[in-house]
Amino acid sequence: MKELQRLLRAILSIALVLSAVCRVAFAAEFTTTTTAASASTTATSSEKDLPRWGMSHHGSHYDEGPRSKPILMDGIGNTHFPVTSSHTEVQEWFDQGHTLLHSFWPFEAERSFRWCIKLDPDCAMAYWGLSRCCEADDNRAAKFLQEAVDRKELVSDREREYIELWVAKSKVKKAKLAATQSKEDENAQSTLKKTKEDYVVRFDKLLMDYPNDIEARALYWLELPRTLNDDAQKGLQAYRFAMESVLQEVLRKDPNHVGALHYRVHNWDSREGKYALDSCLRLSDVAPNSGHLQHMPGHVLSGIGLWHEAAIAMDSATRVEKEYMYRNMIRPDQNWNYMHNLNYLCFIQEQLGMYDAAMVGVQQMGAGPQAIEGPALLANMQVNLAALRLLIKAERWIDLLDAHSSLFNWNQSNPIDRFLKGYGKTHALIATGKLDEAEKKLQQLKDPSAASVEESRFGRNKPADSLKDEKKKDAAPTAGPPAELIEKFLGNSIKLQELEGKLLLAQGNHLDGIEKLTAAAKAQAENWMNDPPTHPMFLYNTLGDAYLEGGSPQLAIPAYQKTLETIANDGIALSGLVRAHAALGEVEEARASMAKLNAVWSEADQPNRRLKLALATGVKAKAKLGAEIVERSFKKEVLDKKGHSLWTPPMAPSFSALDSSGHI
């Protein structure tokens, strides 16, 4: 062992010496070159142009992304995009990268395209693929695309049209930015119009010149709406039927085309999700090892109220992601879709009344390494939103009042966290009858400057002396994102109206309380986002509860029905409808709601207060959802074959070395 330690120390010493020598030699060579090229260059610009030590010698656009060799991945689906290359293996790796991009998996796609370039440095389409992988980074994308342009004379006419189309797309993106920054500049607006027209003409030409190229048609769905529109989702909605026709053309030629199946799911990710139900069911079989392609059917299935099927899809996605992370030594914060998968699964489990299972998911979200990159104010927000949604929906007020609950990762210097924490606490104070405290807390939320820092920076238990120091740090809150962005994403004004209405009702002021809740419910429904929702409760349910408790079941019914217009087969709304119809003697209507409730909450945790109240009406009905398919049981479905249910850090790779005598 001592010999091994001496050997390692010797190797380290040699490495440090070589590193120092290389740095000196590199600096001297670079200084000589740049001085000869431009004697007038300032020191500042010279430092700026220096390649960063340890970065890729191919260029800065290679500094990020995967570095290790790819493996051929199974269970991700198959697509074929013919490319020109001098190396026979490139086609297989290119197809894998292209397939992975159809799956929204740019990290692994980049790994495959990089290997294509390793095999054939002049493969123009591999650079085109790399530009697509990093399109969120304009600088990297532009440099990779230029590499493709530099080699476009080496490829077929078809491939050249793709490269030139992406050049046209990049011009649209630049023109959009210029037009946004100069809205009164007629030249900027005219340039934007012309670049869009050129882009459309080029895309049409590609489609018409190569009528059998199904990849061009699949990419038409992916690229056209978001390139032409500032809001990609609204742009897609404007073309949904036309895009459906394009995708059906692809599927007629290849029923298992992973891109077309995936895009159909996105195309109908709404209350009209029934149109893509067949693609949802097929996609899970075509790409069983792609986390996002297991995940997306869960979107559609939850949107049409098939909560058990949605849970199976989303749980499958989280297991596939965990297996991938474990095998490839990737942390949760490095895997773009994992936290979203888990958050959405927790929401679906809440909808099934499975609050204990959702609690495990929330704990998992907070258990792994947390994000250390990106906007600091948004870090860990997904964890806190999931915990808040669960505890309010499950009515676990004690946990919400626990200032040091391990479920949350509050940062008191973050204005978003301060608001959400106060919102949850006010909810709990109202529910537990502590109305004076609730009123005081609500005023603090409405006037943040009046709020005092009550807890440690991260909301964890810490010694009293360290709390004092951290209160000083937290006294000067950091600047947050724009208020309009917070409002759009979190709906803080709606949350304040909700709390005001609930407090007024608890204080006995029913008329004003109902008025506040009605306004909040209307605003929430008009701006509802389910990805998953950032509001714990759908407020038409809260309004329906208020009407029921006030002895007005006839007014509660339309409130609960409003919920079902937005959230299909919502258990809280169905339980309220059972009670309201029963109170009015409307037996058949009560039975119809009870049949659906028994199907949705067939595996709900017990006791369940709302289910108990519905059963107390004496209304009985056999579980029946009346859906297009017969749902499987989430609890009974064996998902272990997909991977582990809990995230665990991967084992460190084994290491061995020979000592001076040649022994391990």
C-alpha cells in the first residue's frame, strides 16, 4: 500500500511539472503569434481571445457537452436519415443521434454526433446535428452550423437543402431579436418578414423536392411553428389539424416512427388528447428506454382524466430516468427531465388520492443533489411547489406549520420562496382556526416590506447563533425576476385573493368571501397551466366547498362542474358533486358521480376525508369511468422491470493500480 501511495505521489508530481511547463510554453507561443499579428491589440482583448486552459482545441463550441464515447442504445425507437460520409460506421451513429433528437434528448444525441465527427471529421451533417443539439446556446449552435456550411459541397443536394434551411432558420431567429428590440424600426420588421418568407419557401422546397423524405415531414411539425411564432405553443395550436395530416403521412409509411408518434402526443396535449390516445399507447412500447417518451403519454392521459394510466406512464418515466442516471453516473440535477417527471408523478398520485406515495416522491425530489446552475432564485422551486401542493391538497396542516420541515428547501433571500412559504403557512393558519395569526401573515404577504425574516436561509434546523447571523444576511433580499414573470408562472395575485376569500369565510363574512373566491377562481381557470399546476387547489373546488358548507348545494354543482371542464375526472370535484346532488335528492346524478369517483379513487389512501363525506351520503355505485379504454390498476401494475422506484447515487467506479513490484 505504501509503495502504491509513493507511486501515485510521483505520478502527481510529474503531472504538475509537465502542466507548468506546458502552460509556460503555450503562453509564450501564443504571445509571440498574437504580437506579430497585431501589435496594437490591447491587453484586455488579448486576454479575452486566449483559449481557456483545459478547453477543447477544436473551439469553444466543444467546451461543453458529453466527452465520452457513446454506446448503441436500445429501446429508444428507430429512424433513418441518410447522410454522406467516408466512414461506414457514421450512418448508424448519426441515426441514433437523430432519433434521440426526436425524443428531446439532446445530451445523448450530441454524444452520438461527436462520435460521427471523430470517425469522419468532414461529415457535414454531423455538424448540422450538433447545431440542433445546442440550439438553446446561440453561440455554440452558430459555430457548429458554420462547420456544416463549410462542408456543404461534400454532401448530396438533399443534405445541402437541410443545411441551407437551418441557415435560413438562424436568420429568422436573429431578425426576431432585432425586431423585438426595435419595434418601431420599419427596416427591422421588414427584414423579419422577408427572413420568414425565405424560411417557409425553403422548407416547402425541401418537402416538394423529396416527397418520400419522412424525416423532413416530421421536422416540419417540430420546426415550423416555433420558428415562425414567438410563442411556440400558440403557433402550434394554430396549425394543429394541418400538422396532424403531416404526421399521419409519416406514420402511414412508418407506423413506429418515434418522432411522429412523439409529436402527435405533443400536438394533442390538451383536453383533446383523446385524438392521440393510440400514439400514447404505442409510444410506450416503441421507446421503452426513453424517459421523455414514457413521460409524454402521461401528459395526455392525465389531460383526459385517465389518472391510473397517466400514473403508470409517469412512474415508468421516472424509473427509466433513474436507471439511466445510475448506469451513467449522472446526477438528478444534470438530467433535464427527471425532476419534472417526478413532480408530475406526484401530482397524478395526488389526483388518485395516493398522498403517501406522492409524499415519497416529494422527499425524493429533495433528497438528491440540488441544481447549482441557472438563475439562483429559481433553484429548487420545483421541489417547494410540489411539497406545497401536496400538503395543502392532503390537508396536512401540521407539516405546513413546521418552520423547519425537511420537505422544503426554502431560501429566505429568494422573494419567490418567501411568498410561497407565507402562502402555505397562511393556508394552515386559516384551516386550524388561528385567524388572527392568519390575518397578520396575509398582510405581510400583501406588503412584503412589512415581513420580518423568521427562519434560517434554508428553513432547516440550525443553532440559534447561526440563525442570528443568517437573519442579517437575509435582511437585504436579493432582486427577483420581473414581477410579470412571477405573476404569469405562479399567479401570486390569485393566491392572495384565494387567501382573502378563505379568511373572510372563516371569519363568518360569507358574502365577501364568496365574492373573493369567485373572482380568484375565474382568473385561475382563465390562466390555468398544468405542467403540473403551480396552484395547489383548483379554486372552483374551493368555491364549491364553500357553497356546500354554506348550505347551497344547488350553487355548488356548477362550481364543481367548472372544475371538471378543466381537470377531467377530478376526485375532489366528483366527491363534491356526489354530496351536492345527494343533498338535492338527485339520486341518478349522484350515482353517476360516485361511479367515476370510485374508479378514480379506487386505490386512495384511507382515511380520506372527502371520500368519507361522499360515502356518508349513502349513495352507492360500481366503479365506472366511461372512458375510451379500460384502465389498468396503477398499484397492481408491475413496474420494477422499468427500473428502481427510488433514486440512489451510483456506485463509485472501481480503481486498481500496480505497485512497483507489478502487483495490484
